[in-house]
Amino acid sequence: AKIVVISYIVMFIYASIALGSSSMGIRTLLRNPFVALVQSKFTLGMLGILIVLMSVSGSVGLFSALGIKVTLIIAEVIPFLVLAVGVDNIFLIVHEFERVNLSHPDQEIDIRIAKALGRMGPSILLSASTETIAFAMGAFVGMPAVKNFAAYAAGAVLINAFLQVTMFVSVLALNQRRVEALRADCIPCLVVRSAGNSPSNRLSGTSSQFFHSEVESFLQRFIRRTYAPALLNRRVKIFVLALFATLFAVGIALIPEVQLGLDQRIALPSDSYMIPYFDDLYAYFGQGPPVYFVAKDLNMTQRVHQEQVCGLFSACDTYSLASILEQESNRPNVSYINSATASWVDNFLYWLKPSSGCCILDNGDPCLEEDEWTLNMKKLPEGDRFITLAEKWLKAPTDEECPNGGAAAFSDAVVLSSNTTSVLASHWRTFHTPLQSQDDLIDSYAAARRIAADISERHDIDVFPYSKHYVFFDQYRSIVHLTIMLLSVAVAVIFVLTSALLGSLLTGLVVAVTTIMILVDIVGVMAIAGVSLNALSLVNLVICVGIAVEFCAHISRSFMFPSASILDRARSNNRLAETADRDVRAWAAMVNVGGSVFSGITITKFLGVAVLAFTRSKVFEVYYFRIWLALVVLASSHALVFLPVALSIAGGEGYSDPDGEGGLEGDLASRRYVGMNGEYHDESDED
């Protein structure tokens, strides 16, 4: 709980400061400190966090009402997930709105809001729809933990996106009205008239009291002048492709090294006294858990079925149930069984032996005559007599005189039918070898299932294994197949949606391939960082798909729909004038949204993840902090380095944007800012 609260506080502080810095810089504050009282955006930052909380509570309320239970994974992950996804779009909307304010200060606020949302709305739709559908795909799997998480995550992301383009945009318009009325942030009843003496107002030559932001931030200037042109250099592109192809190949090579399981010690606080207990248990305890091979609906009154399961009589089948278990115990390194089998059939039939004197009828006579009890089993009880004597045996005490009595060892091992001559269920008990790791626990379950399947197939009877730990490790029979299927479907959905919403199969393919590369690299990091594959990490991999698309969506859309003014400015640049159209559009995309992707997506996610490094919970440290840190680093590097290069080589044909509004270069090209535009033009020519 503390980690969640700290994460939200850190995100609120960063959002408030970063959103405010988009419309005022150091120079503005030094010239007129009163500007900070009006231009700060603590209210917007608080609303952004409130929307995240509303999304989480709305999703929890909706699906709880539908009867879908909240699991521990949901309680741990959903608040971080929606925080990471939700704050990003707020940054993009605010940054785009500030750009529109710079180029169209005299238009009505609702028109400026419409222009900003028109530029960022499709990208938000693309990322929100792909994330929602990718998460929703998990609702169709059989694993309850993943299924419930997928429903809650998809609902929270969808509600969050809806609130952002409705509630947040409405408050953004009200906030802009407050700014232009020179009213203080958080205390709108207070008018700060001293803030109206902004130098930028004089520079604009307008009578409006709107505060224009500074021309470019350092990050935007660095991307425009240095980073984007250098990245699209032919030699640099070859190096980038080779580097990321190498990372992809390394990731593929590391996939087989990923372990399965979830060590129970990780679920405990790092200072828990239970951790040394489990350490000693694994190191010194010399006996494994009992394993039961259960036969269902087996008519033990028939000789043929008795011979299929017994082991101590000459008539027993060579590969009877008891014989197979005895043979498997001789190779414990394969079967994970190292003890003799407690066979209730053999114990029952030996209890009937007349010479033992254990089975006595009410009249004092032995249950069987001497000639009836033979090792060839020809005259041993069948039919109703078998059931009658079995009921007597299950009540017989186990003592020194009659060690084969069934009351102590087998009273709960056999369930007899009250109205038929069949045994509803019974088990044969043996023991596993000491299981000292997750691999041992998983492999012991797999070996038991193999043995049970062999017995069932040989004798056409229904046998299944059971041990206490099997319920926790049944998931690993199918988790690899489930992971591949779930991630493949998610990537396929991304390809279809991206291609449809961006209008290009090639661009959709580039985004899908980039997402695959990010996923493969993250799985490789799991192998190196000691993160096992289980329900927790599978949920995180599904999250990685959605967030990887969010990193790529905005750059891809800016590549497909570049502003006409940005393209004109790029073609007037000496360095870009002779380059191909794809290079120009890749440059424009980086200049237009590259800074927002870095400051609004990468930094926000990094801050949210960094808080997890201080948790005492090993679960958070291993399965959330390590995977999410790898996600932030790999997704941001692929989106800001590999994706522009891939789009410049294989991206689809772009669509012209005749309005040319919303982008930074379009703002600078506006005739209102001749001095600024001239400065930018000179710098471009020098480049």
C-alpha cells in the first residue's frame, strides 16, 4: 500500500511540474516570477491522478458487480498499470494544446481544444483500443488469474481513455479560461494581474492576455537539430538495424533459458522468518510429499480388474498398477518416486489369508477356507462377497497381530458404492523424492501424469495422480503454449488495428514487428534477471504488449499524417532536402512527438517503476520492478531509435495534412512569429 501511494504522489508531483514547464521556462520565470502562479498546472496534475483512480475504482466496481472476483494480482498490478498508461495521454494532450495555443492564440478556446484533440485523438484511440483488446484477449484463456486480470485491466484502460477525452479535455478548457483571465492555479478566485506583464505577450504583438510558451525546450531543440538528422543518416541506420537485430537474436537464444515456477519464498517479505525455514526445508528435509494414484469407477469385484491393479500375486498383470509404480520407484531420477507403494488391494487380500487369523466371521470361522486363498487368485472373493469383506476390512484395526488391517492406513483410501458392486474411487499411495526446487516440483507432477496416463492406456481404466502441490503446478502443463498463443493473438490484433487506423499495411507491419522485438528482448531479460514464467509474469507480458504499442503509436501516426508545414520546413533544410520522402516524414514524426514520447511516456513510466525498487516485497521486486524496468528501457529505445529507422525504410505512404496545425514546426512557421521563424530558418540552413 505504501508503494502504491508513493508512486501516485511522485507521479502527481512530476505531472504538475512537467505540465507546467510546457508553457513556461526558466527565462520566463526569471523575467516575471508571477507567471508561475497562473501557468502552473497543479490542478491538471491532480485531476490526471484522480482520473486514474476513477478508472481503477470504476473497473473494480463494474466487474465486481458482474461477479468477477478481485485477485491478488489485480490488487497489485492494476493501480500501477492504469497510472502508467493514463498519465501518458494527459501529457500528450497538454503538450499538443500548448502548441496550438502558440500558433492560434486568437481563436476560441473550444476551437483550440478541437485542433489539439484532432491531432492527438487518433493516436490515443489507436493506443487505447490496442491495449484494451490486447488485455481483453486474456479473458478467453482458462487460467483464472489471467482471465480475471484481463477483464479488470481492459475495463480500467477503456474507462481511463474515455475520461481523458471527455472529463480531462473539459477541465483543460476551463483551466485555459482561468489562465487567460490571469487567475491563480488552485485559487482561481485570486487574480494575478502582475502576471500579465509577460515579455512573450509583447513579443506576440497581441492584446490577448494569453501566455505564449517559449519557442522550444532543450529536448525539442536537441531532437530537431541533432538527434533526428543523425539517426536518419544512412550509416547510422545500418548500425541501428544491426544493433537491434543482434538484440533480437540474443533474446531468441535466451528464451529456452527462462525457468518455470514461482518460488514461494518470493511471495514473502524479504525479512520474513519463513524464508530461512524454507531454505532449511529444501536443504535438509529428506522426504518428498505423498502422491496418490486414484482410480475412478473401477469394478474391483471382477477378477480382471483385480489383476490389473494388484502386485503381490502371481496372477497379477506384469504391468499392473502396483507393478508399474514399483518399477518406477527403481528409477527415482526420472519418476521422482522413491518409496514402495501402499496397495490397498494387496493388503486386503492378504488380510483374508486364513492362516493370519485376522478375518473372522461372526460364527468364529475364517472368512476364507485354506484352499480358497491362493497366489493364482482363482478362488479369491468376487462380486457381492468382495464388497462385503472389503467393508469389514476397512473397519478392521491395524495392530501387531493384523498389520494388514485397513482401518488405520486405508479407511479413507477406498470409497465403496452403497447400492452397486463397484468401487467409486480408491488410491494407491507412494512418495515423491525430496523436491528441492521449482523444477523438481513441476517435473514430479509431469512424471506422475505420465505414469497415470500409461496405466490408463494399458488397462483402459481411469487413473489420475494427486499430491498436495499439484494444484499449484498444473498451470505449467500449458503455460508455454498459452503464453505463445496469447501474445501471438495480441500482436495479430495490433497489426490489424494499426493497419486499419493508420491506413497502411506496411506501417502496421513495422509496428507489429517492433512489438515482437520488444517482447522477445523482455523474455531474454527474464532469463538473465531470474524471472520465471508463471501467471504473474504472463500477466506482465500481456501488459508489455499494450504498453509497447503505446510507445510506438504516436510516432507511427505522426509518420503517416505529417503536417504540411513541417514537411515544407524539412525540405527547405539542406540536410533533408535530397532525402527520400520516408526519411523526411520520419524526421517530422520525431520532431513533432519525439519529445512528448520521451518526457510524457518514458519518464512517467520510469518514475512509476523506480519506486518499486524500494519495496520489501520480493514479488514486486522480481516480477514487477525487473520486468517493467526492462519494458521501459526496451520499449523506449525501440520506439525512439529503431522505429523511426524502420519506418524510414519500410513505412507506408503518408497522408498529407493540409491544415498543417499542431506540430512545433508548424507553429514556428506561423507568420505571427517572424523573429522566431527566422531564427529557426537560419539554424536549419546551418544544419
